[in-house]
Amino acid sequence: MQPVATDPAGQTFSDQASGSQHFSTQSLGALAGIDPQKLAQLAQKIDLPALLNAASGMSAAQLGQLSGMLAGQGGGAAKKRELPAPNGDFYSVMDTLSDRQRDIASRVRRFMETEVAPIMNEYWQRDEFPQQLIPRMRDLNLMREIWNEDGSRTPDASVTEGIIIMEMCRIDVSTAVFFGVHAGLALASVALGGDEAQRAELIPRMLDMDLVGAFGLTEPEGGSQVSRGMHTTARRDGDTWVLNGEKKWIGNSTFADVTVIWARDVADDQVKGFLLRKGTLGFHVEKIQGKIALRLVENGHITLTDCRVQEADRLQNANSFRTTADVLRLTRAGVAWQGVGCAMGAYELALKYAQTRRQFGKKIGEFQLIQSHLVHMLGNLTAMQTMCLRLSGMEDAGQMRDEHAALAKVFTAARCRETVALARETFGGNGILLEYGVAKHFCDTEAIYSYEGTNEINTLVVGRAVSGLSAFV
Ligand code: FAD
């Protein structure tokens, strides 16, 4: 049996020496055509004397092939191989979508790559949301892919929204958060908590993005426990309500036209929703400064001081925290998809970097330890994608329960955190520079990890469901 060697690219070559074991004139001629510069480059990578020694025992045909290889003209192995383009959809998740959904995904991808990517680092540094993107998002008409005019959801809303969020986060998580707060939390509050008149007034304008929404639930002293300990109060006074309290972290609230504020009615102790219009007296928003994540999102610290809201602006069908929880349930799958998109972007950036960055005379992607990083990232990403696709399918079929969404949030946030860390590591020092892209994903993951239910709280939700035992204090 012939000895068979396998090169790292998987090609095999066996020694089928048949005739002459000596250099022929023809092969010597071919060797004379070798470019000395290329030879010098080759000498850095392989042991040339050992190669020549081996070559002395080769047949004329084999030498011809070798000389061609060295001259960069010959057979397959020496040809510059095209490296595969980074692709974060390893299990072809896109193939399972409808043509319409694929079209939406490619529209969002184009928008993100051509309109958001060129400006995002500048706005990251300015700690500001580029509001000029709002009319451009309106042109994409994404809202009506998810919502109908009457406030009901389109039949495949969860999967479609998930794909939109994934594509946005692949480039920039902040853009997806702006979109998610408006199209998810704020719009869902009106759709689920508003009466017919409120829905008719607000939903078409929110779908057109003529009117931007925000969602104010969290308080400085009430994060995870906000359902049990809401300090913001609402007191009815004839045809108006008087609101007092503070809300923290409220995305889009520095420029939103309508902010939904959740407050406890002092009369019956129930949580109710109120529509706070921009410019209302006693409604003050301060932009939170110094964030290390989602710097394009403008998070506000809201103070409500004897702020008067008309009864007509109280969400008429939101009479307890149950509605607030319904809104959060509707948006939680979307947050899990944020982790998918963020990990996808980081993985693709890291892979591209590994294919081009050179150290020790090789592309760093040729090092086994770097390949281990890439495969680890891809495994995480693929598991996250397929999990979220199933989760959203269940939501669209009306089968998703709280614990299903909570598990996806726990899993994707944790795997995303691990993935972006490996991606950042793959970039070495450049990984902490904004211009290389991965640092933004690395930082943004920290916000994903903590909002819409922290890891601990979502874990408790799943633990309670599977064990039948509540570990909540
Ligand atoms: P805390 O509740 O104080 O938690 C601190 C730590 O204690 C966490 O690790 C938590 O898991 C742990 N912990 C708490 N209780 C338990 C328990 N029972 N068992 C075990 N561990 C526990 N809110 C809005 O209303 N609207 C928004 O638009 C909005 N946007 C946001 C954007 C960003 C960037 C961020 C960071 C937050 C945003 N939030 C928003 C708020 C977000 O939902 C809260 O930060 C989140 O609910 C956690 O609350 P907290 O930060 O007060 O943490």
C-alpha cells in the first residue's frame, strides 16, 4: 500500500513514483522559472532544504507539479484559494422562512450596512441617537410587517420581528433597542391596554413612525421587584390624574412623543398605564449619562411632579399589573433575538479578522486555538438561533408561555456574553477599539444581559415552572 499524506486543507497526495527518480531537463527548466521573491516567502513557512531533499527522489511528473506549485502557476494546491465569506447562518435558518420574511431580512441588512454602519461609531461617541434614521426606518415599513392597523399582530409577527431584530443587532444593538421600545413595549401597551379610541388615534401614527413611543416601568428603587413595590403614584382628581414619582432607564424618552408611564393608583393599589405626551407640565426627562453599553439609545431618568394627565389618556383597558406583564411577555422573545443578532455580528467580525490578520507568518485563523474560539462561537450562535426560531414559532402559534420566553432570554444572553468575549479576544488589542466593531457588541451585551428580566429573575421563572416550586423571595 502506498503511504498517503494529508495536507491541512484535506488534499491527499500519494507517492506513485513510476519511472525516473532523477531530475529531467524539463523539470529543471520549470524550476528555473521560479520567482525568487516567492521562494523567499515560501522559505519562511517551510523547511526548503528538507523539501529539496525530498524532491530529489521524485519522478519527473511530480517535479513538474511541484515546480508549477512553487511558481504559483500549477495545479490546485498552490492556487490562492478564496476563503469562505463569514456567514452566521450556519444551519440555513433563513431557508426555513417565507420569501416575504427573507425579503424583509435583506432590506434590513441593506439598511443597517449602508445607513447605520457608517454613522454608528460617531453617534456612539456622541452618546446620542441619530434621529435622522427614523424617517429612513419609516420607509422600510417594518412596523406593518408585525402589527395590523387595529392593534392585532400579523400571523407570523414573532418570527418576523425576531429576524428584523437579529439583522439590526448584527450591526448595531442600539438601533434594535430603539425599534424594540417603540414597536414592542410602547405599541404593545397601547394595543393591549388602550380602548378603541386610543388605538385608533395612536396606532396608525405609531405604525407610520410619525409618533415615537417610550415605555416607563422601572424606577430607581424598583427594578426586578417593580411589580410588587411600585412607588410612582396616580391619584384621580375629577377628570384628571395627578402623577408623582420617578422612572429610570426609560429608552427613547428624551425625545419620544408619547411615554407610557405605569403608576400605582392610590385608591385601589392597582398598577395603571398613562399616556404622557411630550411637553406635559410636571413631566421632566434627564438623559442618563456615562453608559458603557447601548450608547446610541437615549435612556431617560423621568421625574413626575404633580403631573396632570387627562382621564382620556389613561389606558382604559390596563387596570392591573397583569396588562404590564402581558406587554413584557409579548416583547421578551424579541430580547432573546437581540442576543442572537449581537452574537452573529461579533462572530462574523471575528471570523473575518481571523482570515486576514497575520501573526508568526500565518493568518491567525490558521492557529488551532483561534479555530477553537470560532467554533465555540458558532456553536453558541447556532444553538441560539434555532432556539429562538422555535420560540417565536410557538409564540406565533399561541403556544408560548412565560417560562419558554424566560429560558430563551437566560440562554441567549449568557451565550451571547460568552460569544462576544471570545470574539473580542480574537481581535487582541484591536478588540477594544471602536473602529473594529467588536467592542461595541461586547459592551452592548451587558445591557441585554440585565434588562427585560435579569438572568437571575428569568432563571427563577423557569425554575418555578419546571419544578413546581417557587424560589422567589
Ligand atoms: P435590580 O433589580 O436592582 O437587580 C440587581 C441584581 O440583583 C441583579 O443581578 C438581579 O438579578 C438580582 N436580584 C434581584 N432580585 C433578585 C431575586 N429575587 N433573586 C435573585 N437575584 C435577584 N426599564 C423600563 O421600564 N423601560 C426601558 O425602556 C428600559 N430600558 C433599559 C435600558 C437599559 C440599557 C437598561 C440597563 C435597563 C433598562 N430598563 C428599562 C430597566 C431594566 O428593565 C432593569 O434594569 C432590570 O429590570 C433590572 O432592574 P435593576 O437594574 O434595578 O436591577
